[in-house]
Amino acid sequence: MSLSIERAIMAFAGLMVLLSLVLTATVSHHFIWLTAFVGANLFQSAFTGFCPAAMVMKKLGLKTEAMIASGK
């Protein structure tokens, strides 16, 4: 099973939220802004379809679920 861009985005966003919460608790309360940024990015991408992380992942060679299903 190949990792799709969609699943990689969910994994990356989850990792960033968890990392920012750990940094907020241990380093500085200002890291909470990273959590807010990740959440805002996820929210806007749901409506616009624009996700910078997805563009980077596509350049790295990951495929969408549709591409994987069609065998491309």
C-alpha cells in the first residue's frame, strides 16, 4: 500500500499539532500559534483546495488516492 498525498497531509498535520502542543508545554506558550496556523491552513484548504504541503509532497513524488487507484 502506497502513502497517498491525502493521508500524508493528515499525518503531517497531526504531527505538527502534537509537536506544537509539546513545544507549548515545554518551551514557550507562543508555540500555540503553530497549532493555530496548522488549524487555519486545514480549514482554508477544505474550502479552497490550496495546500502548500500537498504541492511539496507532489513534487517529492507522492501520488493522490485517485492516481494510485487508477494505476498511474
